[in-house]
Amino acid sequence: MSAAVIDPHTFDELQANAGADFVAELVDTFAEEAPPLLAEMRSALAAGAAERFRRAAHSLKSNSSTFGATRLAGLARELELGGLPAGAGGIDALAREFETTLVALKALARP
Amino acid sequence: MSAEVSVGPFGRFAILTAERRLLVDGEPVTLGSRAFDLLAALVARRDRVVPKEELIEVVWPGLVVEDNNLQVQISALRKVLGAQAIATVPGRGYQFTVAAAAEAKVRPALRAGHGTSQRGARLLVADDNKVNRLLLCRSLELMGHTVASADNGRAALERLRSEPFDLLLLDLEMPEMDGFGLLEQRTADPAALHDVPVIVTSSLEGVAPIARCIELGADDYLHKPVNPVLLKARVDSSLERKHLRDRQRELLARLAPGAVGEAAPGAATGGRTEATILVARLRELDALAASQPAQETLELLGSWTTLMLDAVESQGGAVLQIAGDAISVVFGAAMPSASGVAPGAAVRAAREMGELMAQFNAERIATGKAPVGLAVGIASGEVVAGYTGTPQRTAYVCVGAAVERAARLEALAGGSAGAVLIDGATRAAVAGRVSTDTVSPAVLPGSSTAVAVHALKPAT
């Protein structure tokens, strides 16, 4: 069995520390900010720009960890530290995991 | 001279708001700066019961403070004004009661405290990632700070140049100008920026970025996602250090006008002077830290430091160093006072520390916690004192045999009964005014020759 999409402990702590309403808004912000980062990764890959690629992956990893999105953070971290990949397969997998994560986050944020 | 603003008189005493002094029968009475703020707040609101939270917000603006601190300050005020002067209304708060206060029992008049009270902190957050930025701002606002933000290093730099901030929280990877770039600018333009401490927040992995930030003068480094308990501890600690630096700078400016410009690396200003050094340490911390949650240890340290600073400020001492469970203070060197008063002020501060600790322990025991001990060493002599440092880090320093001796006396006190130990020079200066037991001759830790050591007897 794979790890949970969202680590409930991290998410609960975040809500306890920052307030549930604020976290719901923060999830909305993440929903707006992540797609441009995925697009940045694709464009950096096409341009062969390793540093731009790493930075975008780093931002995604950082935000995923904040919400306790462990699996998404793990995928982003592999891309951050792995250098410019040969193909877009890793980004595709990251984008799919982001969709799954977002559904789970929205359900947790506004039950 | 500004016009004197006073409140009262209430029976035998009056409060001089502008001078931050309490007068009893026309004589100034010693009061720590927090205690003064608390009294002023209670008097201004004497028509009603004031909730604890409101008092804490007035006295420790922008800081998250335990109830314990407030109770200790209330106890201190009651000692000066009489127990009936401040009524406890269970579950609601405290109220200043004028008629009872008129009957105030009064301590002997001493020089009044002059400490500056801490402002509500203004923080700047620099982070290009919107999720991180919003969350960090939110966390800091919940701690009671005023927070502004910038989404890259250049924008942050512009804000730092155009308005005052108490602390910068800085991300490393940002467009336009990254965190390293900003730290380098800060070194290049110290006049505008070196007074603002920086805490770096980043999720970059490895120790290389941390090392580089520290080299570039950052105060501290926090990994993202930022742990809220650590964030509060580090922010409080940086703000306190800045507060002390500002205050020491003020004191030195009074001592040697013009000397406190932009200190060049390695440069020291100041000179030789007679001074008394006091070193105080919280005892049994290691045992407590091993047996209680980290948060409780942090709170204990915070409360202890607050109490010690109150005692120091009320006697006009200047803090040299706060290192976790120890605090070093100088009396005399940076004070514009007449010579010869420093040993007495240090001894009074030690007594006040003991009294505050007794009240603090009473509160701890009442809540089922173990009491904590205090060890104090005091030594007098010639020291070289002044303001030194690099553009990133500045400190008021004090060097001399008395500094070493005070630390060794504290170690000796901590190893035995937890008493206040003073050296021969201090004892000679306060002879006839305080009573002491001679422990000497004793070989102090780290020394091979026996010197005179005296234990301060409790005040009667």
C-alpha cells in the first residue's frame, strides 16, 4: 500500500497553528500557484534550462511539505535533485499527483 | 526639558509618566520597567477590572508571554504598594484600588529604573513563493507582530531602506535578487541595514547554504516548513538581542558621544573604567530539560530571562550577554552615574533577583512544578569596556579580571548552596550596608591561588 496522499498529522497541525479558514484560503492559493510552476518545469525542460527546472521543482516540494502532501513532495524532490530529466514522464506523474493531492486537500480544508 | 506629566497623587504616591518614575512621599522608588508599565496600565484603567490578556499586551507588546510573568510583576508591585493596592478578581483580572493604595507600605527609596520598554515589533518577510509568504506572515501576525512582505530581494531591500524594521525573515531562492544577494548588499551598505537582524528561512538542503548565510551575517537559519514553536523562539530571541543592542548603544552614546558610529571590524571604543560585573545562572536546567517537554523549557528560560532583566534594569545595569541559562551584566562602566555606586547597585540587583525568584518559585510550586535555583557571582575592579564588532554583529563588551572573577564566583555559588558570592573589592565597597559571611580563602574554579570570597546574607 502506498503512503497517504496527505499526512493527517501535518495538516491538522497546520490548521491548529494557522486557523482552518486561513488554511482553506492557503489551499486555494496553492491551487493557483502550482499549475504555473508545472508549466515552468515543462518550458525549462524544453529550453534545457536546468536551474530554472530545479527552482520550480524546489518550490513545489516546499509547498507540498507545508500541507503534508508527502507523496507529491517526494516526487518533486526527486525532480529537484535529479538534474534535467531525459523526458517529460516525471513531470506528467507530478502533474497527476498534484490533481489527486488537490482533491484531497480541498476535501480536508472544507469538510 | 519636556513638561512633567504626572498621575495622582494617590494618597502617598504619584506616578511621573514622562520620567517613568514612581514617587512615594516625594521620593523615587525602585521599580523594574515592566513593573512600571504594569502599574501605569492599571492606574490608567482603575475604573474597571483589567483582564490579564490586556495587561500582557500593554506590558509585553507583540510578545507571547506566560501568565506567570504577569503574576510575578503583580507580586513585585504589591510589595512596594501594599497587598491591597491591586485586587485580584478571580477569572477576570486585576484592579488598582486607590483607597487601599493610599495606605501603601513603602520600601526604602532607591534610584528609579530607567529601562526602555520594547516596542511592538515590525517584521518584514521576503519570499517569492506566495504560499510560503502568506503562511509565514500569518504565523507572525498570530504572535502579535506587525508584518509587511516583499516577493523578491530587491523589493525587500527597498523597503528596508525606506522604513524601519525590527527583523527580516529572508528566503534564499528568489528572482531579481536572491537572499544571498540581499545579505551581501547589507554588508556593503551597513549604515542603512546592519541594525536589522535577519533570520533565513529556506528548504535548501545541506549545510553549505547555512554556513554561507551565517558568514554573511544572518542571525539564524530555519528550515522550511518552519516549525511554529521554533519560529517563535528564534524570532523572540532575535528581537530581544536587537533590543539589548539598541539599549547598549544608547548607554554608550551617553558615555562617549560620537564613539558609537559604524564600528569598523575589530574596532573597539570606550576605555578603562571601574565597574562591577554580575553573572547569574539558572540552576538545575539540565535536569529539567531532560525531564520536561522542550516547549516548557523554552517558556521557563523566557520567564527567567524576563525576571532577571527586570532586576538588572531597575538597578541601571547593562547586559553584556544572555547565553541560555546565564546572564552577564555590568554596572558602572556605561552608566553616567557617580563612581562608587556600581557595587551597591549590583548587590541590590542580586537581592532583587533572589526576591523575584522566590515569587517565581512560589508560582511554580502552586502549579505543581519543581522550584528552580539561582547562582550569582559579583566582582568589582578595573575593566576595559566599549562597543565593538563588525557591521553585521555588534556587542557591548567588557574585559578584565573582574569579569573572569564574577564568572568563577558564579560557578562556585552554583556548586554549593546557590548563594550570592561576592569578591573582596565588592564587599569593601558595600561594607556596613550589607552583611556577609566570609567563605574565604577559597580557590575559585579555574584559578590556582586562594582569594577572598564572601557570601551575601539574606536581607532581613
